[in-house]
Amino acid sequence: LRGCQAVLDSAIPDETAPHNLHERRLLLVMAQLALARHKADRALAVTDTLISTVPGEVSNGERATVPGLAKLRGDTLFALGRTDEAILALEDAKRAANEQSALSLLWQIHRSLARIHGAARHRGPARAERTAATEIIERVADSFYEPAGRKRFVAAAMSSLPTEQPLTALQSAKLAFGGLTRRERHVAALIAQGKSTREIAAALVVSQRTVETHVANMYAKLGFNSRAQIAAWAVE
């Protein structure tokens, strides 16, 4: 990595604003190298320089999104611990890559999002992003003419995806029952038995307000607006 840095430094200093496509490419590699060397602050500075100098007209005060740069910015922000900003940058990169049908970059964006959501313990989004990356990897592989090359690509790409963490018994139960917690499922069962709010509160030894909160949460999670719907769902 130090040798790579020396070669880049001899070609163009990273503080120089790029004047042509060749210099932009050198700066892009310089930002990637800084990230690989755990110098995320430097990587972000170079990436922001590239983004602020993207050729073309500015619309509504913003330049057109270059998916590769947006992805690099998201990866860099994540390395700096700025998770929410990283997700926003990567979602922007994903949108632009989809618009441009840039599949070879799109699966890598999904991979980055899967890593970030996994680190943040957002299991559902992490799983969805990993699944999306896998599907696009298969689509990219279909474009390979040579079978051995296709096999190598799929093996390397799949091995680079973050491993999926197994669900706990509690998480599996929530997933199977519309995201409802154990207590919410208990309330749903009592509603199905025709119990009133007062009766449910007495049975669970909680306040009526607590029961009403559980019911409101169930409405939101299940997309319902009546106890009759909860009762029918519980019976089913």
C-alpha cells in the first residue's frame, strides 16, 4: 500500500482539484487507497473534492449523483462511524446505479448496505440487502461467456458478502407473527377471546393504558384499525 501511495503521489497530489478525466481517476484511486489504509478522513476529503467537481450542470444546487462516488462516500462515512449518513449516501448510490443499470456496481452497493445494517443490528434490512446483492450477482454472472470465469466471479463475490447472523428463538417468533412481541401476541389472544381492555389489564396485571398501547402497536405493525381484525388474525 505504501508503494501504491508513492506512485500516486508522484502523479498528482491529492490536494489538487482534478482538471481532466485522468486526474479524476487518479484521485478516485487515491481515495480508495486512503480508505484501505484506514485514513477515512483523508478518503472523505478526496471523495468530496471529486463530488464537488463532477462535470455538468447543477440542478437545484446539487450535481448529478455518480454512483461510484456516492458508494465510496458511504463506505468512508461508515468507517468514520457516521452510520446514518453512510446509509443515506449508499441509498443515493443505489438509486443512481439502478437508473444507469450499473449492475456490476449495484451488487457492491447492496453489499455495503448489508454490512452497515448488520453492524447496526438492523437484521431485516441487512437480510434484504444481502438477498438483493445475491440476486444481482447471479444476473451479472449470466453475462459471462466463459464458464470458468463465471464460476470464479460468483465464488469471489459471494464470499465477500457479510455472513447472515442466525435469528434467536425470540426473533424468529416475532418474524413469524407479524413482528408482534410475546406480550402483544398474548394481548391478541385475549382479544380473540372477547376480553375487554379492563379484563385484559386484570389478567396481565397491568394498567388499561398499557393494554391500549399494546393494541395501538399491533394496529401499526399489522396494518389494522379494529379489534375485530386483530381477533380474526389471532384466530387464523
